[in-house]
Amino acid sequence: MDFWTGIGILVVGLIGLRFITQLGKSIPILELMLFIAAAQWIVGPLIEYNAPSFHFKYYMYVEQQRYMGFVVPAFTVFAGAVLIGMRSIGQTHFSIERLQQFKDYGLTIFGIGVAFDLVASSLPASLGFFAAIVANFKFVGAIILFFSDDPRLKKIFYGVLVYLFVRALQAAMFHDLVLWTLFFYMFWALKFKPSMKLISVTLLVGALSLTTLQTIKMAYRLQVWDDFSGNKLELFVGLVADAVFTNGTNTNELTGELNNVRLNQGWIISAIMDEIPRRTDFLEGETITEAISSSLVPRFLNLDKKTAGGQDNFRTFTGLRIGDSTSMGISIVGEAYGNYKEFGGILFMGVWGLFLALFWRFLYKKVQQNLVVLAFLPLIFLQVVKAETELVVVLNHLIKASIVVFGFLWVAKRFLNWDFTDAEED
């Protein structure tokens, strides 16, 4: 084992411990972001290096020592900047139970989200991003209602989890289900303050469930997307049973080959390191500048603004072909290398980590002034926690979602006479 691989394993362990110990004490969204990144940038690649899938495309394009020699220090600097920047605000200094005072507001927020969820597909494409943000208000409302003293309203919280599961079965897409379940779990832990033993057990069950989902996901999609007309729940349960009790599915060879692909973002990062600068020059900050501009300028003022999906950047950075309907992100650490080389990429990751920590501190001050903001944090950071997403998507969502959230709260206070003063510390 080389030096940086050993350091990487140690850092992953420390990040995982930090995330677990913050559950029940705070809303560890940035810790979750770091843990997901550590898993996809370090653990997944390490598995591939030691147990290669021999897939024609999803493999590590550079040797382990070179890959870990950049990614591990880049991630370590990134994580250090985030955690140091967050220092002294890790613990909650307010009574989370005060959210119950806003159950009426929570019900309204939930209703707005449901309404936009129903009409989003019929709105003009120019309003697509805004509609998607507001449609997610239903999850924010459900979080607020979870703290209500009315048992009927609290059931909405658990009903939303059922809704997420049903929607995931229908679309055969499970990303939102996994992320929002994790966010909901954070608020559940903050309310009930479970023991470390219970946290460990629930996370272990969650990890096993996620592993099973990853195993059967491809087989499920192959059938559902092929005009499946049967009962999707029965299909899903049957595939889970096959995976658990017979150790495989009808598409086991395919799913086994791709099992580490979603976890291993490293194959894309390594492809970037193989492509640049051997065949493509470093971009010298080009996509970083575009991302900053895109997050600050509305689409109608920037007709050349890049759309989500990452196809252009993926082709440019990796040199690999990808279909126009296929969405693949190059990750921020891959983008950092492709723009600024090894040392510059490491420095950029530190700057990015510090920015996120400072943004979190800004939001934390808003939470102290208005406790309702706490329930909006998962929505604001929904794209930030995804390790595979590139800067243009992450920064655009972070800035625009914040504008929508605080714009809504201002309108609610100014025109609906919502009073948030009870959330302030005495």
C-alpha cells in the first residue's frame, strides 16, 4: 500500500466518524457531503484497483499511485477547509422543538410543494428550475410538520417517505429517495437523540439496504424501462428477495460488473488525468469562470448558458464518447485537476471547501434568526452533497435555491404576515 492510499483510508475513517458523531447533535449535511465524496473518490477507486471489473470503459485509467497522489491530498485539503471553517458551529444552540410553533406554516409550505409537483410538467421550460425547487418544498413542509404536536400532521412526514418510494418505483430512479431519506434521518435523530448504538444499527441497516438496492437496480430498470405492465412493487420485492436469499438476479452478470460503478467516481477522474494534458490542454479555469457566471446570471440573459447533464464537459475533460441523453458529471475534484493541474487543483479544492463552510456559517446565522430556515437546508444543499456533480450545477443550485428560499420567506413575512420571531433565542 502506497503512502497516499494509506492516508486516504485514514481520512475516510475520520470523516465517517465525524458524520456519525454529529447525528443527533446537528444537521450534518456538509459532513454527509464529505463522506459521500470520500466514498466515491477514494473507496470506490480503491475497490476497483484491488478487484477490477475489467469493464471496457468503467476502469481506472491511471495507476493507483498517481491517482491517489492527487485525489487524496485534494480531498484532505477540501475536508480540512470545510471542517475548520465550520469550527464552533457544529452543535445546535437552539431548541429544535420550537419548530412545532410553525406547523401552520409547514402545512402551507407542504401544500405549495405538492401544487408545484402537480403542475411542474405543464410550465414553460424557462421556469423548469424554479418549479423544481418549489416542488421540493413538500419535503421542507414535511420536516416542519414532523415536529408538530398534532399526530395527524406528523404522519405527513412518514407519508412523504412512502411517496418517495412509490415515485422511485415508478421512474426506476432512486437517487432522490436515498438523499431525502438521509436528510429526514438527520432530523429524526436531532429530535429523538438516539444512542450511538442505535445510530450504528440504523446506519448499518441503511448501508445493507443501499447495497441491495445497488445490486438489483439495473435488473429492475431493464424491466421497467422495457414497457413493463405488471406490478412494480411485486417486481421490486421479488428482485430484493432474489438478491438476499439466492445471491443474485436474472441479470447478475451485468449487475455484478457494474456494481461498483455508481460508487466509483474515480474512473471518470482517472480518465481526466489520462486525457489531460496528454491529448487535451489544461483549461486554465475556463469552466470555473463559466460556472460562477452561470450561477449569477439568469438564463434569459445568458442564452449560451450550459444545461445540466454534463455531456460537454465530460467529452472535453475525458475524451470519451457519451450520448446526448446520458448524464455524467466529472465531479469538482476532476474539474479542479482539468483546470489547474495537480497543485492548483489541490488549492482550488481548499478554496471551494472554505467557501462552502462560510456559506454554511451564513445560513447558520439565518437559522438563529428564523428556525424555519433549518428545514430548508437540505433543499439548498441538495446538489452540493452529490460528489459526481460538476461546479456549474452545484454552484447554480446553491445560489439560485438560496434566492428562491429567502425570496419566499421574505414574501411570506411581507405579504402573508408570517411571524418568525418566536424562533429567535431568548
